[in-house]
Amino acid sequence: MMDIVKIVGIALTGCIMTVLVKKYLPDLSVLISILTGVVVLLISLEAVRPILSVVTELFSAAGLRADYGKIVVRALGICLIAGFAADSCRDAGESALANRVELACKVIVTSLSLPFFQELIGMAKELIKG
């Protein structure tokens, strides 16, 4: 609960600073926005460890390798970080760069997920044969 209070406080402070500075120093306002976002993201990442543990347990209970749970959490992390980067690029007026970051995220998550898909296809083949 305290993390959300920290996050909201930091975000609102960063937002106010960005708005106040934007008129006189627009480049600095973008930097303040990005730095505020990085701090919020770092605080948010502290919550990943318990998520990883629960997802790993769920995959083990389902009879799947625990490594697949880690893949899911990594994919989620990649998406969150890429979303942050893309939003920051858009805030700076670089929408083309934001689109490239999102594309790279999709490619990396697909690549990361290949072992999981291979396992699912193997299971489906065995069900069809069986």
C-alpha cells in the first residue's frame, strides 16, 4: 500500500514540475518526465518478485515446467518497460521511434515465448495421437 502512495506522490510531483518548466525549458520538461517515469518504474519493479513466485507455482501445479512461468513474467516485464519507453518517446514527439520500440518488444516477446509454444504444440500432437 505504501508503494502506491510513493508512486502517486512522485508522479504528481514530477507532473507539476514538468508543467511548470515546460513553458520556459521544454527540453528539460521532457527530461523531468522521463526521470520521474524511471523512478516510478523502479519502485514498481519491486512488486515483480512475488508475482514471479506465484506464477512459477501455478505453472508447476498445472504440470508445466516452472521455467515457463519465468518466461511469462519476463515477457510481462519486457512489455511494461517497452511501453514506458514508447510512451516517453511519444511525450518527446518521437512517435516513429515509439512504434519501433513497440515492434522490437513484440519480436523479443515472441522469441522469448518460442520454447513455451513448442511445448504446447508437442502436447497437442500427443493428444491428437492418443
